[in-house]
Amino acid sequence: MNSWNLLLDIVTLLGCSLIFGGLFARFRQSPLVGYLLAGMVLGGPGSLALIESAEDLEIIAELGVSLLLFSLGLEFSWSRLKSLGMRALLAGALQVGITAAVASGALWLLQFSVREALALGAMVSLSSTACVLRVLMERGESESVHGRSSIAILLVQDMAVVPHAIVLTLLGRSGATAFAIAADVANIVFAAAILIASLYFLLNIIAIRVLGRLTLEINRELAVLLAVVTGLGSAWAAHQASISPALGAFVAGMLLGSSPFATQIRADISSLRVVLLTLFFSAAGMGADPVWIVMNLPLVLTTTLVLLVGKTLVIWVVLKALGQPSHVAFATGLILSQIGEFAFVLGSIGQENGVLRAETYQLIISSAILTLFITPYLVPAAPRLGLRLAALLRQARPTDLRENYGGEGHHPEILIIGFGPAGETAAAPLVGSGRKVLVCELNRESVQRAMALGFEGLIGDARQMEVLEHAGAGSAKVVLITIPDYFSSMAVLQQIRRLAPDATLVVRSRYQRHIDDFQRAGAHVVIGDEEIVGKSLAEALS
């Protein structure tokens, strides 16, 4: 294949992805779905067949996957993993394991082979980090309770990609005996240990001494070169050692993520990551057949619905068992109910090793594309649907997360909802004032800080009427709502208006565009974060 034709195909694919992604973004959809559709339209079965270098593009996409996993590994420094806490790690591990087990068992009962059922279970257990994070950040919900819960599970899911890839590779060795498979596993573990030790020595000892942190800060191009050489080199080394290239790239990213270079490298390769992500999604879309989807639309729609409902229920049950309130657990389940981008990677591995049939692969990736299309609509609706479900099941009392620090019968003069940095700063003038102040917050440490300042504290979700009634919101003269999440603040505001119609309501608005909404809902004073930041910046410039 002529190299100029390959270049033309890359430009065509990226250009079409730009157009499709822009159109989807304009209608508040994820551009990632646009990239997938661009690949479906331009190349692959049932398409316009405008891409002639499909095989070469697949090779480039495989390199892109290695670098994507490398950049993903950069986010997993050991300190960050520790900061997640054991409960978050356990929730993610249980979600991946139970989802894979339930899906595999159901498929086996439907007469799928054991190998194919296990492969499909691994694929559907993963959600879309790229899509979910994008929507949460755009909506300012990444720091909400359901947002933090979703992100923690996503991080664990991303770590599960590499062992899933190894399992699918082993499943491809159908004729091997149990002893041979055990020997293969031992070889993989041994090779991985050698690779990890070598990478640690090269990155944390040789690279730091030879390059030095100051050298990388002055010569910015060296950071990009270090990232590319490390990512691709580790993938090649893993391939030569007969283990998954994804494992090598991911481990190299994790080791480099704990080095002094991590922050700068993450920033410097962000543009490269965007291009690779686009090529990856476009190449993945080329594996889907739009004609097949149309011909089998009832089957695809049914599979999509089963996957969405099944994953939501599994995540809901897991989080409920670990002490999350019903509405948070259900909202998190809805947010993570889609099939993620790495299902395409695992599906390709399964096809290459003869684990997945072509029809099965088409079905699962077609359903994955539909779930990704639905995700931007599910994420905004998830908190509201979670609250409705909790009310319907009469489980609106999170007794496992709430503790009463002030005894029964609160009658606060001032009620503060949320005690993060903004709430704590706003409450500073009230310390020692003699006024009766109650802080209502889900975070135990925040409530303890409030009590240390002399306030009463209550751990509870203020969006629930029973919690507000218990907090004595009806007697409050002033209610201050400092929650950054728009939907949570609006839910609390509407509840307070019913309980305390005469109270003065002061609300924090993270974005200027929501101020009118809060005022129409009954807030007397709305303080916008963007306006305060703008004034502070102006003062700094004067």
C-alpha cells in the first residue's frame, strides 16, 4: 500500500471524525460516538469503503491503544491508588468481578461456549471512562457523591483491562491442557516481573540521573520523546516476552506516573492522546457493520436494554451492600451502565485468538455503540431517577451514613448545607458568635471540622426530606446551600422552600448560567463562583 494513500486515509478519517464529532457535540452528545460512526461510514463491512488502508490503520490503531494505555497508566500513581481508599477499590473490584460472572453465566445458559461467554463477560464488565468523565466534568458533577463513586469504579475498571486482555489471550489456547495453561500463566507472571523490574530500574534510576528533572523542564520536547519511547518501547518489550503489549505500556505508565516527570509528561502528551483517541475510536467503528445493525435491529436493541438494566442492577446491589444510599448507588449504576471503549480492544483480541465468532463480535460492539450514544442522556438524569427510586422504595433514610451529633430535636437558627472549603469559609464569621448553627453534610470529616468550630453537626443527605426535618430546617431563619452540584442544590432548595417558606435562602451557584434558575426556584441571594473568581482576578490585575 502506497504510504501517500495511507496518509490520505488518515487525514480522511480524522477529517470525517472532526465533522461527526462536532455535530454530536453540538447536540450535547459525546464526540466519541461521532468518531465511531465516522469509522462505520468510511471503512469496514457495509460502509462506503472509502478507506483502502484498513489493515495499516489497524496497526496504527494498535500502537495508539498501547500509547493510550500508557497515558492511562500515568494517571495511576501508587499515591493516587491509595487515596481511593479500600472501600472504593473493593466496590470497583466487586463490580467488575460480579458483572463478568453474571454475564458469563447467563450467556452460558443461553448455549454460548464457555470461552465465548467468559470473553463477553469481560467485555461488558467495563464502562466508558472517556465518555463518563467528559459528561461529568461538563456538568460540574465530578465532585458530587455519585460522581466520585463513578470515578472510583472507573479507575478500577481501567486497571482490569490488562488482566482481561491476558485472560482472553489464554482462552484462545483451546487445545491446551490445564498444566499447559498453568505453565503459560507462570511464564506470563515471570516475564511481567522481569519487565516491571527492568522498567523500574530504567525509569526511576537511569532516566532521572541521565535526564534530570531540570533538563526536562527546560527542554519540553524531551518529555514527549521520553513518553513515546517509554510507551512504545515497553509495548515492544512485552510483545517480545510473549505477553500483552498493553500490559507493558500500562505498567510503564504507572511507573512513570510515580516519577518526578509525571505531571509534565501528562500535560505534554495530552494533544497526542486526543489524536490517538480519535484514531482508536474511528478504527474501532470500522469493525461495526451498519447494514448488519439495521438487519438485526430488534436483537441489538434488546441486547442493549438488557446490558443497561443488568449493569445498573449489579452496581446498585454492590454499592448498597457497601453502605451507599439507594439513590447514590442507583445513580452510579445508571452512569456506568454503558459498555466502554476497551470492549473494542478486548473484542479484537478475542477475534484474533478465535474466542469470539464474527456474529457475536458484531452484536456486542453494535450494542456498545448504542449504549455510548445513550450515556450523555443517562448521566444528567441519573441523580433525579435515583432520588425517585429511593422515595418509591421508601429507602430515603441513609442510616448507615448518617450520625446525629447533636441529639434529637434540632432547632438551628442558621442551617449550612455542605461544609467544603466554600462552606467553611462562609461560616468563619459565625464562630463564637453565639448563634445556633447546624451543619448538614455527608462527609464525616467535614462534620467533625464543623463541630470542632463549635457548630452542631449532622451527617446526612440534605436532598431527602426526612434528613432536613431531622435537622430542624423548618425553624431555621437562614439556610446557606454551598453544594457545587446544580441538581443537588436545586433539590435541596426545593425541599427547603416547603419546610421553611419564611427562611432566607442563600445559594451558591458554580456556573453563572444557573443563577436565574435558583432565583426562580425561590433563592433570595445567589452567589456565583465565576463572578467571584472574575472579581478576584480583576483585583489581582489592578
